[in-house]
Amino acid sequence: MALFLRVYQINTFPNGCQSDECNNGMDALKWLNGRLYTPYAETNEGQATLFTYLIAFMFKLAGVGITQMRLVSAIVATLSLLAFYFLARELFDWHIALPTTALFAVSRWHLTFSRIVYELIMVPLVESLLFLFLIRAVRYGRRRDWAWTGLMLALGMNTYTAFRIVPFVVGIFLLYWLITHWQRWRETIEGSLVMAAGGIVGVAPLGVYIIQHWAVFIGRTRHISVFNDIENAGGSLKPLWDNLDKVLWSFHWRGDLAALNNLPGAPLLDVVVGALVILGLAYMLRHLWRPLPFLSFTWIIIVGSVVVLSVAHEAPTAPPHRPAARHLPVGGPGPGSCLGCLPDRVAVARRRTGAPRAATAGDPAFPARPAGVGAVRRRGQRRHLLQQAGQGPVGLARGQRAGGRDRRLSA
């Protein structure tokens, strides 16, 4: 259904081909015609080329055309839903993951950008995978999860310009994790080194380009900075405060007026998701010391700053929705935190009334019990039962029966 919503009449809606879309298609044709590989190009004031190479691959398979280009966006967007579901399931359980992913699947902004040829549509996919592996890394401590986290960071650097702020979010969270889980400092530092190694390997081609063409790589960031407006205003901070005002209103009241990005003037969030995001934000602030609320709140502040610090002329009457569209992992954990805290609140009410507490599959404040601990505990209990029962045939059988009961109770 999600794919259908993104490909239905994709050759008609939206109509025509916007300039950035055409530029991406022209780059794809260059790659097909034998242009030497480069991880970054000066197209559209500078952008990574991964997305245009995917377009070139689609041209190779299905021919050249606007529909083929937009199919790349639609497929990537649909994969984002799958990745986001696994992220939400890791954080909570499938009961929460399904409705949260469904809300994401029908969100207007994601449907809009999944039908046009902008490289930013890759960011929700990469960010969902990045935080999935990061959460699994700190929760279970497996090196492969740390390595995948680093590779996802490197992959993200090859997607969209504004992704460059994401490593700061990861760094702040790992510092928080190191302080609050100091007993596991050795494991965290070792994992961070594995993550860094994976990131360096993955970003190596882009890193070489950055060293050789720093001015090109940083050019767009300088061009779209709000500090240009501040300078033109004689040092006044009014452009910055205007941007902040637009951002705060855009989510629930008045959004982007550009028809290509949004229904002109419509808020970024609908009524249901908007209410859940507010409740989720309240929950984050109430439990800010917990890992997930801390990560989500840090994400809101740092990633939101990208929108506030963007130059205003791209959308004179509203904040640029292209950077704002990167708020997927916030839009998910916001409603998810709200929905996910319900089992926890029910459990608290049960304890207050003396009712037995039911086990819940997920808690918004990860980490959960590391994988394998339950099995180790059951083996230890079984050995204890065997020691109590004795080592004779009768005692052994008695111990095995008791161990079986214990396994069933703890399963």
C-alpha cells in the first residue's frame, strides 16, 4: 500500500520537472556516458552523487525518463518505511511499531518528497538504519552493530548536505551514554573505535574529495547560512529570530507556501501526529535522563537548528521544508514515545493499586536486557536445581523436570 501511494500516477503528479530534478537526471546521464566516478559534484551548488548514481542505474534498467527518476525516490521512500518499522520495533515492540510506521507512511511531507527527485529522500532511510544499529550497539555491545553504525554514518555523508550535523548527535549521545553507564566504559570506548573505523572506511572516497576540493564541499553550506542575512541586515539578529518563529509555527499552524514542497500554508504535521508529538515531547522532558528521551530531545535541538540557521530566501514566508523533512526520527519517536509509554503507565497504575504487573515487550527507555542473559540465567538455575536434587538418576530426572518448568515460566 505504501509503495502504491508513492507510484500511483507518478508520471503526472507532480506535473513537469523542476530544475533540481532535471539537474539530477543530467548528472545521471553523465555517469552513463562514461564520466569518471566522483563522490561529489558541483551540481545544485554542490551535492553528493550517490543518489544520481542510483538514477543512472534505473536509467540502465528501465530507460531514460522523468518517471524512471521518480521511481528511484519512491523505492527509497518505501524502504525507509521498512527500516523505520524495525527501528520502532527495536525501541518498543510491534504493537507500537505498526501504528507509528503507519502514521509515517501516510504523512503528507514524506509522500510529497517520495514523488520528486530530491536526494534528501535518502536521509530518512539512512538515519533509521543508523539509529537502529546505534541503539543495538549500546544495548547489546556487539562489534558488528558498532561497525554498521559507522558505515551508516559514512553512507549518510553521501546523501544530503544537511546530514553533516548528524555525527554531532551521535557524538553527544555516546558521551551521555559513557557518563551514565560508566561501568561499561571499556565496552563503549572499544565500540566507538570500531564505529570510527567503519566510518573512516566508508567515507574514504568522499574524504579524499573533501581534502582536494574543500571550497566546493563547504560552498553550499556557506551559501544557505542565515548569517548571510544577518550580515546583510547590518548585524541584526532579526533574520535568525524570524526563522525560529517560522519553524515553531510550521509544525502545527502555518507551513511552507511553496507548492512543490507542501500544500501551500499547510502545517508540517496533521492533527493526530501533531498532538502525539506534543505529548511525546512532554514525555521526553519528563524523563530526559533516560536514553531514548535524551537522544530524541538532542536530535530535535541539533537537527532543528539546521532549519533555523538556513537562509530565509528559499522559502520567504516559511522555513525551508527540505531540511525540515529530515525530522523523521523525531516524528517517529515523538508519537512512539507517547504510545510506548502507555504500557509503562499502566504498569505503574497496577503497582499502585496492588494489581499484578503484566510483562511488557518494550519500554521507551532502553536498554533492555542484553541478548543471552536470560539463557545464562536459566542455565545457572538449572545447575542449582540439579545440585539440590542430587546426581542420581531419580534426582537428575527431578532436576530436569524442574528446569523444564523454569524454562517455560521464563520464556
